Amino acid sequence: MTSTEPERPHRLGRFGRVGTALVFVGLAAMLLPFADLGLGRHDPWAELGRMATGFLSPDFTSIEALRWTAVLTAAFAICGVALGASAGFVLAPFYRHGMVRNLCIAIRSIHELFWAILLVQVTGLSATTGVLAIAIPYAGIFAKVFAEYLDEADARPAAAMPPRADLISVHFYARLPLAWREFQTYLLYRLECGLRSSAVLGFVGLPTLGFSLDTFFRQGMYGAVAAVLIIYYVLIGTMRLWMHRPLVPFYLLAAIAVMASIASPPMAPGALARFLTHDIVPAPLRSGDLGDFATWARFGDWLAALLAGQALPGLAATLVVAQLALVVAGLVALIGFPTTVRPVAGRLGAAFGHVALVITRSTPEYMLAYIALQVFGPSMLPAVLALGLHNGAIIAHLLGRQSAHLHESLRPDAPRGIVLYAYELLPRIYGSFLALCLYRWEIIVRESAIIGLLGIPTLGFHVDRAIQEIRVDRAIVLLIVTMLATMAIDWVSRRTRASILPGRLGRNAAAE
Amino acid sequence: MLTFTGEALSYGRTTVLSDVDFTLRAGERVVLLGRSGAGKSTLLNAGYARLARTFPDVALVPQEHGLVPQLSVFHNVYMGRLDAHGAGYNLANLIWPFPAERRAIDPVLETVGLDGFARRTVETLSGGQKQRTALARAIHRGGRVLIGDEPVSAVDERQAGVLIDELGRRFGTILLALHDVALARRIATRLVGIRAGRIFFDRATADVPDDDIHDLYRA
């Protein structure tokens, strides 16, 4: 282990910063022939035209129902984030223990939508499903981030505590207060993510804004779709105005009350026991005698067929989508970032650039993919575009934030416009740009998997099919494959990042 | 009470003091003298770490105070006796301070000249006030031994004398690092000079001539 340490920077140093990007672009080019990028519709422009007309004349006739849906969306988000944060808060002090850390990594590597479709098997389309689908992955994220804040906080107060003071008291008196403000800021940021997650949960049938969006799209009511989107943006955009600290207990109680008011179809008793002891047990083991060798042989065949027939093709498609989307995201970021910088794009251009980036990054990638799919028809194209746009906008936004003061401190005779960008800005931000792309890589892979739920043959597609066929055991295996793929990408990304940029970059990039 | 025999003490990975022979007996008031970086803090930290294991009845005023800036003066002082109660009591007191605890801490704050400051958060205090808070925490903790690293460096000279005398009255055994020689002579029964990674002298205060102390600070 120690012998490989000095080798690492040298080996990756060979690619260099530009080389690393070229490796990714080359990889994407090689994958291009395997990507199904055809237009599923004969005439997407006609459909796009109908959508544009609808979007320009939003139809608020069902505003009463939509208002309640918005309340439900917020309530799911508040309950889910509160529960997730509470669990993360309890887990954070123990995050250094391998078992806790691995548990957190595992639960957060599975997307909220996957949790939702699994939980529906146990708790039905109920409040519990929605809240847990957000809370479980968020708990893993909160635990990690809270643990990092605690580690970064000043350790001296805790060292000055009386020798025999108990650990809980020391934690609450001499560690927690030092990280408390960061906790709160992060919590608010996560609530924004929670609103997005909550809206997207509507696509699997929970009564949030995604459900309304899906319904209106299916009926071709594009005016109503526009109304849903506007309400969604208002909800997200105004969150920091209505979410004030003294009102938090009120919102929490209100959200719980709203959750309690949701009527859900009753589940047969013992659904959880059945799920744990029957549904998720691989089919050959369920019926066979576990002491019999033939049972395990059948299990081996079952697993091999599942891996060869679904997991590997799904994984390949996931990676094709992810690698293409990563390159698109990089391009979008490189083009999008300068449009927000005034000396490059001009005052009006910068304002326009900001609005465009805010809209693309606050629309969940799943929603973007859904809309793109309506336009272009089923192929990898809408997925690549949606993931590329959404993640590119996030990278551009973070670059803009990191280099907010960069162009103010330029020499007075600095050029303007594109020359300024190419000669002054790009060389300075390029390292951060690459690191942010690598951060988003793992997230793009996770999202590529989930977009399969829309019918693109990535891992999510196979998971969804297994669930539809009530073969939860297969879905579990496929989810484990998804989890391992995400963790592998995370590992590669971390090593590459370490060789490109020492030190830490915006945590939000990793968490968003 | 505390004994080092021929030991090497390190700060992180670098050995700062080698061949340390040092003993602290009950009832002694020992002051460490030496240039900054000589190893006084290293000896104090090692002494505290060892005492904490065997003799937890020890109060500490660390170099950077070790205060929690986001909490009130009251809570920071209360932390001195965090081991006197269970976690439940401590947490309840964190959220809603018990009147009994306030009554116990107010006179301590008065002693160090911080009366009326109980509800202020530490981050709003001046450097001198922060140091007084750290002193108040040690006094509130009480016990037989005090270990302090420059505990009065941030308050003015006259106040420093008063506070040092107060510490002398409250703790039977004291081990301090001070840069003010007059103050050291005022409180110490024994002076220990540290120079170039070694203990340069270790004698009763009256037996240390000013020349020896002067030698410590020579280049």
C-alpha cells in the first residue's frame, strides 16, 4: 500500500489536466456507436410546437387541486428531510466506524425513486413510502456531511473537558455547538433538494407535483403542464422566504398533520414480513431445500442468467448514458459559465444566462428527461440531454460562485468578451471545472440508472420491469449492481480528483 | 502526584523535551519559565494527560482557552463540572439552565470580574474576557490541582496579580507556565527553567537568582 503512494500523482500526471478531459471525451466518442440516439418521433418539432404553445398559455383552471398538491409536495419534503436529518444527526458521531460508514454509503447510493418503488411493495402508495423514500438516502448523506463538519470543527474545547465527563455531554457541549451553524445552513440547502425529490416521487404515483405533471402530459394538456411547472418553480424559488427558523416547528407539525390526512389504499397485513422473508429471497432459494446442493446450483443459474440477461446490459447502457451525459455536462458548463459573467456576456446576457442556469439546475434531471422524452421519443438522446443540461448547469453555477470575484480582480486592461474568457477565466477555473465534473460523475451514473424508469434500457428499466413482474428478488440484485457501480465510480472519481486538485472543493457539488 | 523520570516528551511527532526529570508534589506551586517554543506547553500537556488518567480531580486552563464560542459564558463555565452530572442533567441544563447552576456560577464570574456576563456568548467577548471565562471554568471545576498555560496573559498587569492570587487561594497544588517573571515569583514555591529542549534549572523560588532567569531568555 505504501509503495503505491508516491506512484499515484506521477501516473495520473502523465495525462495532465487537459489529458484527463480528453480521456473522457475519447471514451464518450468510443461509446457513441453503442448509444441509441435516434429520434423516436417522426416529427418532434410539431410536438415541440404544441408544447411551446401550451407553455406560453399556462392553464390554471385546476389551481385548487394544484395548490393542495404543492402543499403535499412540501409536506413530503419537510417530513422526509426532518426524519433523514434526525437519523443522520444520530449517526454522524459514529461515522468513523466502518459499519456505520458502509451502511450510510450503501443507503445513499440508491436513488429516492428506487427506494420509493421498493417501499411501495411494503407500505403501498402511502405517506410512509414517500417520507421514507426521501429520509433513507438523505440519512446517509446527512450522516456523512454532519460527520465532516464535526471533524473540521475546533477540537480544543473537547480536549479541555473534564477527564471523566461522559461522551454524550462532551459531544453536545463541546463539539456540536461548533458545527451547529453549518448544520443549519446545510439543512436548509437539503430541504431545497428534498422539494425536488418530493416532486419527482410523483412519477411513481405519490400525490406530489410530479404526479400532476405526468397526468397532464399524458393527456396532452400542455397549458396545465406549464401551470404545474410554474407552481413548482415558485415553491422552490420562494422556499428561503417562507422557511424561517422560528417557524420550523410549525411547518414540521403542519407537515405531519398533512401526512396524516393522506388516505392510502390499505395493505394486506404482514406485508413487511412477507417482503423480508419471501419477496426478496431469490426464487430458487425460496422453494428449495437449503441443504441440497441442487438448490444452490439452481440459484447459481438464476443469478448468472439475471446478471448476463439484465444486469450487464443494463449496466452497459447506464454507463453509455452516463459517459455521454458527463461530456455534455462539461460542454454545457464551459458554455454556460461564461454567459453568467458580465464582462464576457454583457449585462443583459449575464442576466439571461443566470435565469437559464437557475431554471435548468432547479428542474430535477428526472423531470427534464421526462419532458425531453415527450419531445424526442424513447431513446438515449433525451436522457443524455437532460442529465447533461441539468448537471452542466450545476457545474456552471458552482464555477460562477467559486470565481465570483475572479473577474473583479483582473488587470485593468484585461480584454473583454470571448478573449477574456479564453485567456483569463478558463485557464484559472479549469482545475475546478475538472474536479466538479468528476464530483458529478458518480451522481450522473446514479441518475442514469434511475432514468431507466422512463423506459430507456438502463438499470432502472430492468429494476422497474422486475418490480412490475412482482419479482422483487431480481430487483434487489439489480439494485445491488447499481450500488456497486456507483461506489466504484465514486472511488475512481476520488482518486482522479486527488491527483488533479489537492484540497477540498465545494461540498454542495458532491451533495447536490 | 506527578513524576517524569528521564522521559522524552513530544509535540506531534517532534521531540520537544528530552531527558525530563520532573516531579510535582501535593501542596507545591510550580511555575515553568522559558522562551516561547521552549517546551513549556509540551510539559504542561504531558503533565495534564498523565494526571487526568490517574487523578481526575484536576482543573485546566489551556493555552487557547478551549472555549466554545457559540455558547454562553454560563455554559462554558458550567462545562468545568461536566463530569459531576449525568448526560441527561447536562443536556437539560444546556437547553434550559437550572437556576441552581446559575446561582453556583454567578459568584465565580464575580470573582474573575465577569459579573453580568453569564448570558453573553463567548464569541462576543474580548480576548481578556475570554481568558477570564476560561479561568472561571477552572475555578468552578475546583479540585486540588490546577494546570494552566499562560492563564493571565490577556489581562492587564494589576488584574493578573489579583487573579493569580485568587488561583493560589483556591488550588492547593499548582503547575503554571508564565512569561511574567514577577508574577511567577509572586506565586511560585518552585521555579523550573526550560531552555534548548532541557530543564535548565529546577529550584525553590528563593534559590533562583535573576541571572539564571535572564539566561533562559538569552539568544
